[in-house]
Amino acid sequence: MVKVAAIDCGSNSTRLLIANVSSGELTPIFKTHKVTKTSEGLENSNEISKDAKNRLIKVLREYLKKINSESVDHILITGTAVFRDAHNSEEVIEEIRKKLDLEIQVISGDEEGYLTSIGVLSASSIKKHFFIVDIGGRSTELIYDADNRTNVHSLDIGVVSLTERISNINPFSESDKEKAEILINQNLNREIDTQESFMIGVAGTFTSIASIYLEQKIYDEDEIHLTNLTYSWITNLSSQLNLMTEAQIISKYTSLDPKRAKTLSPGVLIVCNIMKKFNFDELKVSKSDILEGLILKNY
């Protein structure tokens, strides 16, 4: 048995999983996430800002303390779309290497999708006819099986990048909502046969929606896992969120990290448009994703 820590440095949040793994079986010990908004401002500057870098380093330092207290055998750490897109990624990675002795491995959108599929399928009874959607800060991965292989389409849209491309988010003006939907659907301009598929949603937007659906007062990922959500319920939630201010979202949905309030409406809008485009009436939410996949791929 090996004790492994996996860290995902995403565009919106930075997440940690510590788990024991033996013979392809994973037993979680500790899992957490922090909204670091690492890609904040990237749309205009094309760089990871000093503030965003400092937020990321602060969280990684906190994670290292936990990792060291657990006597972990190996650390795996990935960087996704924010590191793929930022012009100063190498500088930030080098600074983290020098300060924390952590080596961030930047992965492609395809690799991100593949790792996510490993994690999701390991914790689901669905093994085929899957359509996994991973909405991140700067990219969205559509992961599905066809022709006996896992296919990945990485879309150039996420909750942070969409927020930064639209001027009025909370509440949405009607014109900006239309603009947002045009941007989303430009990225969804592809044909995928989903007639027999089951949709599974992973990562912060989906788990936040499920937490709202379950009326949680305190966020509970185990309760969220495999929750069923219908298209009609999600579209109704989207309509409500589009009329709310950021402060109202924070006040009403106490189980959520307040830092997610700014990107929640755009995230739910992405979900609605994906379900509409690919004709899904319902979806399941998975708590397992790239973190589990990263460990299982290596062990």
C-alpha cells in the first residue's frame, strides 16, 4: 500500500486529495479545495497575476503542511488550463519549485479529460455510454466513449473566462445573458452522438448545484455524490441565479464557498446549454474526478 497526495492546480480552485492506494483500489483519507482564482485577469493580461500567484503559493504551502503531517510517500501535482494559457507559466512554476520544492506538471486538455474519466468511472456503476462534463475555470472538457475508446473535446470556455468576457454577471442583464450563451454555443459547435449516453457532471459548478438541490447548510461531498439533477430543475435555478446579486447568492446558499458566488451563474448557464445542445433531461453528479484519476493512473 502507498499513501499518495494529488494536487490539481486549476484555473479557479486548487484541490488536494490524500489517499491510500493498493492494487488499483483507492481509499481517500483527506480531501479539500480552496478557491484561488489563479486565472483571474488572464483574459486581459495573458499572465498569472502576482496576486493570483501569491494566493496559489499560500494554499500550496498549507497543503504541504497537511501532506507532511500524513507522512505521504509521493506527491503528484498538475496544472491545467491556466498554466497552458498563461505566458508566464514557466516563471510561476519555477518560483513554486524553488519555494516549495513542488514540481507542477502541465497537462493538455486531452490528458485532463482522460484522467478525469479514470477518476469518475472508478466511483460509478456507469462504465460505458458515458458523457462526462468537467467545467473548469478556463476550459470545459467533454469526455465520452465512442468506437471503443475515450474521446475528449476540450472547450475554450470556463466559469472564470466567461465571467471576464461578460460585463454584467450578477445580476445578468438580458443582453449579456444572450452574449454569454452565444459564446458558450460557439464552443459547443460539434456533433456527438449522445442518444444512449448518461451525463455525469464533475467539479465545482456541478457539486455546488447539487449542494443547493440538497439544501445543505454545510457542504457535504459524500451526500452530493451520484445526486440526480433534472434539466428542468437546473434551468429554473439558472433563472433564479441570473436575477441575484453576488451578495444574495452568498447569503442564500450558505454551504458554498463565498468565492464561488461570482462564477456560479455563468457555470450553471454553461450546464444548461450543454444539456440542451446534447439533449440530456438529467445528469448525475460525481465527487470523483481528476484527483482520483491522477492517483489511479500512476498506481
